[in-house]
Amino acid sequence: MASLSRSEVIRSKPIADGLNGIRDSFNSMCEGLGVSSSVDGLQHIGHEGLQNLSLDLGTALLSLPASRILRSNNGNKNLFDDLLRLNAAFNNDDFDFERVTPLLKAVINNESDDIIWDKAYAAVAEFTPPPRPLPFLNQTPWSNATSGIVNSSELRKYVDDVLKDELGSSLYIGVPGFYDAFFGDVEELDSISQAVFAKCQEGGDPLFREGRGWRDWPNEAKEPGVLTWFEEQIDQFLGFATDHSNVLRRLLVQPNQRLEGSTAERKLDVGFVDNLDAEDNSKCHWSQIMVIGELKSNPGGDTLSKTWLDLARYAREVFFAQDTRRFVLGFTLCGSVMRLWEFDRLGGIASSPFDINQDGLQFVSVVLGYLRMNKTQLGFDPTILEADGERYIEIMRHGRKERLVIDETMRRAGCVAGRATTCWKAHLADDDTRAPLVIKDSWQYPERDEEGEMLREATDKEVVNVARHYCHETIHVAGERDDVRGNVRRNLDVSKATNYFAQRKKAEGSMLPPKSSGIDSSRRGPSTADTNKRKRSSSSLNAPLPPKKRTCSSSPTKREQTPSAHNRIRRRVVVRDYGKPIYRASSCVAMVAALEGCIEGYESLHGRASMLQRDVSIGNLMMNEDVDNPSWPSFLIDLDLAIRSEREKPSGARSKTGTRAFMAIGVLLGEKHSFMHDLESFFWVLLWICIHYNGPAEKPTVVHRFDKWNFTETEELAESKKGAVAHEGDFKRMVEENIRPYYKSLQPWLNRLRKVVFPNGGRWEKEDRGLYSRMKEVLREARRDLDVAAD
């Protein structure tokens, strides 16, 4: 039977009356509801009815002999295997039963066996199994991200590995509709491109000839020749265009020259820059790069992940240098094979490839599109407005519009995929005192609790030493929620990407539980249900955006468990407390006092609001030494990853990121998060500051031994940290060899704090709220110490 075709199997193993029970069940449901038993009745039986009917149908199909003989189209043993997985998914309340409706209709209508099995194949093709179980209960998995790199040389060999982890299975190629989504709104692009391409084909020796391609295209496609040719073509295209006065950018060709604005030396093969005067020897900054490009001489490089990673590295630099960039456009040119790319906070998507020597019009359209796009089409944020030399945003607060003038950029996370937090110092436009406010934008998983709601609750409960809520909102662009899948990617369907199934398998593999670390489950502690529900913020920002060409529809009510369903939403929070990181304290004593105040803030958040902040790091511990600033003297910020201390289950977010250098050992090993882990993080922050900073006036130093903490595997990092604190003599020697002169007087107090956090050099065995007071007492004694005070 195995060699039979599908139609032959279906004829030899008929369904007969094998599905009569399904039709009887459906008729019974409809009769009980008093509705027609035609297929229209499916609209009335409700979610539970559809679920039960689907479960019965799955069981019935599995019992049919044909299911064991029909081949699988998904690489499994047979169709039986596919149906078994599908049937298991039916029991999930989140399953989208619209996917199985065509099959149900075929069965209810008693269609032919061929049609029913065709619908069954379609149903299993649409289905993707839910992610495998999380490594530990109550945990969202940690993911590695370049935004967590701190005080590093950012050597490419290390950063590339982290960037690869960050992007993981999130790069999709061959996404249908890409060109229309990102180029379709460029004004008059089609007509201008066609006119220019027509001129390229004119004359006895045209620039482009069908069947031969572009004149003067370098035979071996070596980089220097391609770059020279590229520049010349653009000049020709602009010369042919009847109106190119609105072109405000040009091609940048500096593959061997470092661009300014990156931590380590970074070069760009080719790109479009917003400086019309830029020459081959001009010094350009990453903030000027509008479109990124990567060249390879071999056409085979188009499908290599290394090529994609090279382009992603450029995208990371652009994102970091441009604080209002929502997404970054780019391209690869491998030989004469071109592919268009878009990078955003979920990863990257790309078009199908095309040969520029075969599709000359497409090449002309792409080049002119990049030259003619407005800033919003290039990925800049239209909610950041400009007037009279000032940047500002507008918010709705208490039913009234307020203008917040941006004074400076405080922070921009350096990553491609992730929360990509950006913070600006600002003030109310009509406030003569210019009392500081902080605006924070970040791209959040929709499953995660809104930080703004948690901040408002903490403020209402009078939590001390935590940034106080002013307002928050989900950002809207062109009247739509600013999310990646809908607003940025224009609802392009990555499940239709040519590498979707390969990436899906990679994503499933990344959810496998880690190797056992010998963790005692009793240490994870009990948890109780958290039934608190959060209200969606009704505030929004409506910035103009040209109308989009929607390539497919997407229902916001559908909840899927596939990579194609992953999403991030841009949320904005404004707080009333402004300060500087504690590592910029004016004195050693001030830094220690600020650290103590931040621990008090964490304790207050935990005690009064029952929240765990879960991201204690040097960037989230702030202080205020300005007597005219009404902010807290020291305070904790960033509740992006905060959770209820007694929540029962994870949020459902795909992953969470943090700063690995400050993660507690137990967190690195996958334990359920406890306030004890965050208190341990305070210790790692203090140690890090003493080793990397030599006072507020000097730049931080890079220490090779600790630079590796940014890049090493989590279990290896956990072992390194355990080794660092286990033995008193070894710890004191490590500190002696690495501590900066500015903090030399804190050396004995670091060891005192180590003894409190790691009693007998080991990790905590049970939760102990007394640790709060013991840590604060050590820091108070350190402040009183004459050696510290003298500094």
C-alpha cells in the first residue's frame, strides 16, 4: 500500500460510514440550540461546541484505515501522525478553530472522500504545534540579547554570537508581498521607475538589454567593480528622472572606512546616506545611514545565514545611533542576485530574491524607492515631532493634551530584536520650572503586563524610591496600534516565507529544557493564583502615516502559538523621577548611599505592591544629587520585566531578556524568580561598579575576565559566579587585582556584603526577608567607615 498514490489509497480505503457519528453529534447540538443543522449551524454552537466537535472529528479520522497509509506532507511518518498532533492541539483553549472549519463543513455536507481528505491535509498544513513546555514551571525563558552587553569591547567574534542568539529563528526570507508593503506607498514610484527604465533601454548601446542585462556589469562581481558600477547607475537613473529635486540622499560607498558612532570598529559595505555631499573619503556617522547594504560576489551567499547576520549587524548600529528608528530597511546583493530586507524588534524579514540582470525594472524601482522614500517610510517614528528646533511628543492626560519637550536622549538599547528601550529627559512645554520628566518607549510582548499600569499601581500604593507614574499609553501610528506584525510589517505573513518551517523547527528546538543542573525543586517555593486583570490603556498617539497596501488580513482576536503569531507592541511610559545611574555618583559615599536607597525601593515595591522587579542592573539604579530636582534621592526604574510575586503561571511572552552580568546564579540556572535573586543582583552591581568605574569623570574600563560574562553560556556563567564568591581568600584576591583606585576603600565592605549574600560562600537555601535589613546595614556601616568617608 505504501507505494499507492493518494487517490488510490482513498479509493481502496473508503470512509464509508466512519464519520456518521460526527454528523449525528452536530445535528444533536443544533437541535438542542434550536438552530438549523446546515453548515450555518457552526456559527451558533460556540467555542466549546466547536472544540468538542473537532475533538470527536480528530478521533474519528484517526480511526479510519486510510489515515495510517496516506503520506504526511509535513515530514512525519504518515497522515495519522499529523492528525494525532492536530487532535492534541484541539484540546488547547487557545486553538483557532477557524482553521478546521472547512474540514467540518466538508464532513457535515457529506462531501466525497477526496474532498474530505483534501480538507484534512489543509488543516494539518495550517497547524503548527504549540511550543514545547518551558524549562521550569512559572518561568518565561531567558534569551540572550545584545542589549544586555555592558562595559564591553564588543569584539565582533563575541557580539556576533550574541546577535545570532538574539535573532535566533526570527529571520524569514521569501515573504510574499514584501515589495508592495514597503515600496507601494512611495509617491509616483511606479510611473517614474517605468519611465527611467524605458530610457535605460533606448539607443544603440542601451544601459539595459533584455537577455543580456546591465551594460558594464562586472563579470566576476567583485566588490570594487560592483560599487563603482552601482554609483554610476544611480547617477544615470537620476539623470533620466524628470524630477529628482526631492531626493535628499545618495549612495555611500566606503567599505574600508570605519563609520563613527559605534563602540568597536564597524564598517558598512554600501548604503544610502542622508548627506548629499558625502564623498568616498567623507567621515560619516551611523546616525546618517538611511538604508543598509551588504555585497557578496557569490550568488550563493544570498541564502547563507552569515550574509543575513552581516546585514543585521549594520541594522543594530543604525538602531542604536538613531533614537527614533522603528525599523530599518536594507538589501543584499550577492553577485547579481538582490534581496530586500526589513529589520524590526521581532527580527527581520526579506523579499524573494531577483536577478538584477534579468529584472531590470525591479532594480530601478528599488533604487529609486530608497532615494525617494520619506522618513516615515524609511522607519522613523512620526510621533516624535519637531518645531522651532525642538523635538516633542504630545500625550493625552486627564482628558487634556500636553506637549512634552525632549531635552536629551538618556538611553538607547543597542539591539535589533527585543524591547529596545529608549529614554528621553523632557519637560512640560508650559512649565516654567522645567521640572524633569522621563519618557520611555519600549516594544513589549502583548502577553506581558503593561509597565505603565504596574507603575501607576505602585505609585497609588505609595511605594518609595521607585520612579513615580505620570502617564502611559500604547502608541498609535496612523490611527492604528503600533505593533510589529500589523503596523510595521503591514500584516505580511511570515508563515508563507520560504524558510518558515526550518525557522519554526529551530524555534521549537530553542524551547527544549536545558540539561539538568541538579536544582532542588523544593527551593522554588510555593505560588498562588493571581487573578488580577489589567485594563488596556485607552490613551493613544495618532501620528500621520501614508496609507498602507495591506497584503493580507489579520484578525486581532486570533491567538496562535506559532512563530508567525509573535508580536511586540510599542508602549510609552512617562515618569516623574529623573536622575543619573549610581555609577556616576559624585563620591564613593554617595554611590553606597544610593545603592542602599535602591534596595529600600525594591523592598517597598515587594512589600507594598507585591511585585518583583527582576532586572536589577547598573542602568536601572538611579540617583539624584540636584537639590532643585524634586525626584527621589535614589530610586529604582524599569518594571518591564516585573511580575506579581505570587503569580501562578508565566505571562506567555516568548522570552525575556536582562543584563546577564548582574543575574543571580539561580536565575542563570533556571530557578523560579525570587526577591532573593534580585537582592543577589544588587551585590553583583556593586562589584561591577568597583571593578569597572574609577569615579564619575572617567570612562569605564573593559576588564577581559568580566567582559566574558556578557557572552559566555548561562550555565558556564553561573559556575564562574559561584567560583568567584565561594572562597573568601579567592574573592579578596580577585577584588584586589581588579578594583579601581576610586573604590579601593570599599574593598573590605565588598567582602562583608559577600558574606551576607552568600553565607559560607554558598547560595541561599530558603527565602529570608531579613536579608534586606542585613544588606542595608552593611552599606550603612560602609558609609560610616572613615576610609570611605575620606574619599
